Amino acid sequence: MEKTLLKGGSLSATYRCSDSNGWFIRKEIDSTNSREFGFERWMSQLKILQRYELLFPGLFPKLRDWGVAENGICYMDLEAGWSTQTAFDFLMTNPSEEEVTELFHRIVDSVAVLH
């Protein structure tokens, strides 16, 4: 597996990874050190992602895999859409009024689903 460190908090690491199935994001945390602020937070994020995947399909990154490696490092793998961009980045490209309107409606539709 190919891994490139992206960022992470003081207790975690986030990587851009690739394997035979393509690119994905991996979040890792040590399950033995700083459990209260590291592992417990990671576990909470995992539970939220699992719940959101069921409640709001298609709105949040899909969880590919999760588990504990032999060295005690817990990981979760998320699908990554490398061809996507943030709304801010999109707006910085000077899109047409019609494209901005479409973006606005997509955001409103997503918020309506969450509400």
C-alpha cells in the first residue's frame, strides 16, 4: 500500500493511500496512548460515520474499512473523490451564474435531507 501523510491532530494521522482498489483516505490513531483524547475520539468519529452512512446515503464519505493493525494502530479507510473540490474552491474559479445557482440548490437539498 502506498501512503502519503496529509495532516492530522496531535494524536492522529491522516494519509492519502492507494491499493489495488484505488485511492482512499486513512485515519490512524494509537489505541494504547492518550486513549481518552485519541482513541475514544477516533471511535466516536467511526460510529458517527457508520450512522450517517445509513441515515444519509451519498452525503458523507463512505467508510471502506476499519480495524486494528498488528502494532495497535486503529485505522479507518474512507472513499476519496479526488476529482471533487470544495464549494469555496469551485466559487474561486469564477463560475457562471447558472453554475452558482446549481451549487446553491445542491447545498440546500443536502441541508433539507439532514434537517
